[in-house]
Amino acid sequence: MSRQPGAEEFVPETTDLAELAAAAGGCRGCELYRNAERTVFGAGPATARLVLVGEQPGDLEDRAGEPFVGPAGRLLDRALEEAGIDRGEVYVTNAVKHFKFERAAAGGRRIHKKPARGEVVACRPWLVAELRAVQPDVLVCLGATAAQSLLGPSFRVTAHRGEILHLDGEVQIPSAPAVVATIHPSAILRGPAEQRDEALAGLVADLRVAAGVL
Ligand code: SF4
């Protein structure tokens, strides 16, 4: 694991989401702030009972400063609607708050790069602070990065997706939310076109499990 100083020293002692978001704008807990445009903090009501956690902001999110506003976000919106979950009542965030990417060529397109475990752990204090502020009843981890941030590095989404789980001590949240792990919507977009309907149906089924806990 690459050594990163971590976000801990930048996280203020508050459960006010606006204060947390403002402080995250100055985070230097790992190297990812250097190349990204902005910190992308979570968004949604502080009263949300359901929190969705993705991997990291993408290209469009980095420019907009908002999570899940790109193609994966639109697919997530569709999946939430099909699962009967009101997007307006959900808090959405990411395990890592800065966009990690590499350039296709000098000055070229920015291509998503998976964050390293050290970066995920470095950024986790922000995620924990958000969860302590929102106190959700249910947490949905979208993809392996989010799931492994909260459930440990050996957790496998493929083995446990759609199950009702609980935080195992890797992080502690007073509301002790139920946890459901599923795929990230970007995995559906990256996958074969002829398998997208089936993959989307799987995501919707997992979201229905989460909705059923509420
Ligand atoms: S990715 Fe997270 S820990 Fe790293 S600088 Fe950004 S906010 Fe801080």
C-alpha cells in the first residue's frame, strides 16, 4: 500500500455536511488533489435514510463538482427509479473525493484510473464523517472500491452482492446501518452492450434489497 498522510487532520469535528464539504475542499490527505479540478463531496439530504457510496468522481463530476452527474449517474438514476427509490431522498457520495485519471495523450482525454488502496484509506475519514453526519439506516456500496473501503480489502462483491450485511469493524457508524454491496453502474456501461439489460436488472434487484430494509 502506498503511504499517504490521510485526510484525518483535515476533517473538522462537526456533523454539519456543508462545513465538512467546505473543509474537504482544502484536503491534502493524498496526492490526488494535485491533478483534479475540485473536491467532489457527497450530495443529498442530511436526513437521508439511504446512502449510496461509489468509487470516485469521474471526468464530468470533477468538472461539475457534483457526484453522479455523468453517464453512470444517469444510469444509477434509472436503476433507482426502477427499484422504487426516490433519488431526492438519497445521499450519494464516493469512497474517494478526487478524480484519479491518466491522459490518453498529452493534453488528451482524461481516462479514469482506479484509486489505490492507500488512496481509498487516506480518503476514508471523509466518508466516515459523512456517514456519522447522515446516520443512514442502509448503506449501498456501488462496486468493489466502496465495499472494500467499508468492509475490508478481502471483501468480494461478486461473492456477496445483494446480501444484507453489516459493518465488520473496519469502520464504526453509530447508526449501525445495514449494508448492501452491488456493482457500480459504470461497470454496466463498460461491459458488453448485449449484456447491459441483464446487468441493469441485477443492479435494480440489489437496490430493491436495500429498499426493503427501509
Ligand atoms: S482524494 Fe481524499 S484524501 Fe486524497 S486529497 Fe482528495 S479528499 Fe483528500
